[in-house]
Amino acid sequence: MNNENIIQKINGFLVEEFEVQPEKIIPGANLKEVLELDSLDYIDLVVVIENNFGFKVKPEDFTGIVTFEDFYEYVTNRVNDKVLV
């Protein structure tokens, strides 16, 4: 799966599962603010990631994720690491 496919898949489930307007999903935008995430939403986001991409997410993985770009990079790196194993 290439980067563009991963980003499209992420944006698709953000629009569908978190009901965010597609035009608000901008790489430099703050993920937490745009998605209006609270602690329960983070759990939902983790479940959606794990179900869509097949890897486990640790809570500490989110400490460095601020923007959508950070989020895309995290998922892409994890997907690529999974492929290499």
C-alpha cells in the first residue's frame, strides 16, 4: 500500500467514523482540534486504525502526533514496518 492509498483510507474513515468535513482535513491542521477528540475518541481512533491497517497501537505512540501530517506519517511508517517483517 503506497502513501497516497494510506492517506485516502485514513481520510475516508475520518470522514465516515468521526464525521469531520473533508475540507477540514489539511496536513498541517491540528488533529485533536479538527476531530474534537476526547479520551474516548482516541480509543475509537485506535480501534479504527487497528482494524483498517492490522497493527497494534500503543497509547504512547500518540504523544508525538499533533497534525494530520504526523498522523499520516505514523500510520505509513507502521504499515511499512509491518510489510518488512
